[in-house]
Amino acid sequence: MNKENEVLEILKGIIDPDLGRDIVSLGFVKQVRVDDAGQVSFVIELTTPACPVKEQFKRTAEALVGQLPWAKKVSVTMSAQTRASRPLGAVGAGLKQVATIIAVSSCKGGVGKSTVAVNLAYALQTLGAKVGIFDADVYGPSLPTMVSPQATQVFQGADGLINPLEFEGVKLMSFGFVSGDGGPAIMRGPMVTQVINQLLTTTAWGALDYLVLDLPPGTGDIQLTLTQLVPIAAAVIVTTPQQLSFVDVVKGIQMFDQLKVPVVGVVENMSYFECGKCHEKHHLFGQGARKKLVEQFGIQNSFEIPILPEISRLSDAGTPVVLAGGASAQHYTAIAGSVVREVSKIQHGGLARPTVAFVDGRGIVVTTGDGAEHVITAADLRRACRCAVCVEEFSGKPLLAPETVAENICPQTIQPMGNYAVAIAWSDGHTSSIYPYDAILKLAAD
């Protein structure tokens, strides 16, 4: 075995935690060179420059190759795959070099969605990505308040595309920048969607790793139009702890599921206030909504952002919290890292969803990626439903009497619900059962 192959062999010990395979078989290791003096160099080309574990990969690769008895010096260069241009007919000319589009949404106003969207964009940039943010709220644009670019006038270039503004390296576009006097947008729905279409697709975004869409609240025309207009890779939903917000966020998750856009994270804003003296957490708006979302939909990435005065102060002053650093910025950096990893799973085959099927005479059969089968009776699974009809939402008190479920009950349909759950319609007429894969596997094991 020559020395280049020895390097590749030892690097197979590095497993990508999201894709579940070693970095050599994934094709990440390139340009391996070994000279006569024992100096080794190679490139690790990841799926995104914002990979949150890239420095860990680099350190591990240097340590492993350094164990080879003949290796005197190891040089590792980290890079990312070249952004593929989209066919011009698939998107507008401005979006041709945008690799990934992420939507930030809420079904209720006033929950801090724009704050999350802006800071997510800047957190992605701090991870090494080229980023843009598009404010899709015509009636209440927030971007002109939350960032403060020196140049605030929007111009059209010679190519007919609109030149975006820029602040601290992130490209920006909002109706608030082009509306002139900043007066109210008095428009009907069709005109609003036309404006959004034009601004999004004819802005010269250039080569971006991520474009963050700050959607307006709700589940209406703009959400539907943008989902049909551009290939949104994933969505992040923002909510608050109140029960009213919980009800609305469920609608948002269901909307994106119907539109085939995976929800990769839920952010619970204003989750708690921490006393500066005793450091006790006070849940001013209640608690339990985030846990309920995880239990009901199997969403594995959920985040709490506390009430922090500096978030409001900096946002009102036009400075994203992430740029100020400190503990407040860490919340958004964690969200960005999670989003990057989930999107990578979706785009590069890292999600190995189990298959769930009803087999007459056996029951519900769950087959995992390794081929193992797990079986639970249909009646037991129906009794385990955690929807609002079967379990009181916040107390967890059972509302479904187990004896009312017939032993011969069976599913009428089984459909994937997002990335981590299935929705089942039962023969007794119950249609709101959603089961996370993890919950089904646990029930089957009990």
C-alpha cells in the first residue's frame, strides 16, 4: 500500500455525524500528497463552508495522520463544495447562484420572528457561509430597523437586476428599502405577491450559500407563493410559550408539511427570564409548549431563547445580536449550527427515515435503516396517540379511554409527517394521530 492510500485508510476513521459515513467514502478527502520528507497535505471538502464541526474534523484528521510512523508534518486545508448554479428557467436570474433557501416563519405576529431570522443569517455568516436575507413582509418590514447599512438607496444595475444593500458582509433586500418615504403599503393581495416575486427573483444576490427568507406571519398568499416560486430547502418556526402560540405553530408545521418543506427547528422566543442575582429561571408566559411540540411532531431541534434586554436594545439600534458577541449570540449560533446540519442531511442523504406499514395479522411494522423490524399492535399504537383530542395539551392528562379502542382497529392511511414522524388516519374516524418514529420504536420495544 502506498503512502497516499495509507492516509486515506486512516482517515476512514472519521465519521460524518450527520451523514453517517466516513469522510473518505463520502468523497470529502481530495488532493492527497506525500513528499519524500514525510510531509502530508490534503483537502477536506465539506458540503458547506458553515459546517459547525469543520474544526473538529481538521483536528481529528491532523491527529490521525500524524500517527503514521513516517508522517513528519501534516497540513490540512478545509474547503467546501462549489455552489451549483440553478437552471435559469427554474428560478429568477437573481437566484441562479443561491445554493440553499431557508424560510423563517411564524403563524402569529409579535413572537420575535424577524429577530431570529436576522440573527440566524449573521450566525450562518460567522460559521463561514456567504449569506443574504430577504424581508418578505411588505406590510410590516423589519429589516430596515434591525440592520443599519450605510447606503440605504436601492439601484438597478446594467444587467437589469436590483443591487442588494449590504451590512457587515450580509446582503439585504426589503420592501422597506424601496418604498421611498416609508409610508404604509396599501395593496391588495395579488399586488403584494407580485412585489415579493419581483424583489426576490430580480435582486442580484450573487453566489450565496444561504438565503434566509423572513416570512410575514400567517399561512396565506405570500407563504404559498414563495413556496411555489422558489425551492425552499427547509423552514424554522418561531413561537412563544403561550398556548395560543402553540396552537398557531402547529398550523405552521402542518402548512409546511403540506407544501413539502421540512421543518428543521422550532425556536421558543421569550421562553423565560433569568434573575441576575439568584439565576433562577422564571417562565413568565408558562412552559410546556416546546416539549409538547417535540413529543407530538418528533422535531429533534428545539431551542429556548430567554428574555434578554440586550436583544431588544441592539435590534432597535440596528445591530444584530450575533455581531455583538457574548452569551446572547450563542443562542443564535446554536440554532444556525443545527440548521446547517439538518439541511445537510436533507440535501445529501443523511436522513434515514424508518418505514412504517400495517401488515394484516402482524400489526404496525417499523423497519429501520439497518433492516431490523419492530412490531406493535395497531390498537396499542392508537391508544398511545398524544394529539389534543386524546391527551390534555398542557397537563398531559389522558382523555382517551383505552377500553374504547377496538382490538381490530387498523390504519386507513400512513403518511410521513415532516422528517421525524408519521400521520395516521384510523378506521375509527380519528385523523389527528401523529407519531414520532422514536416514540413508535420505544412503544414497540416495551
